[in-house]
Amino acid sequence: MWGFFDFYSRRGENQIHRWLNSIPLEAKAKINARIATLSGFPIFPEQYFSAYRGWPQLFELRVVCSGVQYRPLGFYGPLRRQFTLLVGGVEKGKVPRSLLEVADENRRIVIADPSRVYPHDFS
């Protein structure tokens, strides 16, 4: 039902895959499983996914692994039934504003140039 996409840098690097490879393997596996599960839902369940207050175009996936709150951030688009992962981070009380700013800038890039996203890399 939903396609999940990863944001690529100007140099062609998959930013989401790079982040996933920097976190523990168990957390990466849990995030990928959550993405696979969400792709089959017509509407994303609130316990796993939510809008980010103060940033109306950004949404977070909620994944907890070994007590750490992982927060891949993304947006709906660029096309219908697509969700693009823009940046990954960890919430410690709240997601850092700098991470939200990066996510929003990446969102603007994707809107201007949809060729900067490719289907999510589960490897």
C-alpha cells in the first residue's frame, strides 16, 4: 500500500542507509521490520508513527530498542502513497532542533528534485 523511500545526498549517498549502518544491528533490524510492517497499513498506527509538533510537514517513526528511542524522520511524498525517510536520529527527551532543520531542508530538496529518493534499502 505504501512505498518507503530513502533520501540521497547530492553525491549519491543513501543517507538513511548510512545512518542505519551506524546504529546497533538489533536497532537497524527493528527499524527495517517496522518500515516493512507500516508499508502494508492503509493508515499508519499512531503508536508507531506521529506528526512532529511545530514542524507540520515532518513525521517520525517511533522505534525503541534496548531503551534507546530511534526516530527516523520523513514526510509524505514526493508522490502519492510514498513516504520518504529524510534523516535518522535518537530522541533524548526530544529530537534536537538541528536534526529537524536538516530533515526539513532535505524535504525541500526532494520536493524540488524527486530524483533524490530511491526505494528504501533494507540491506
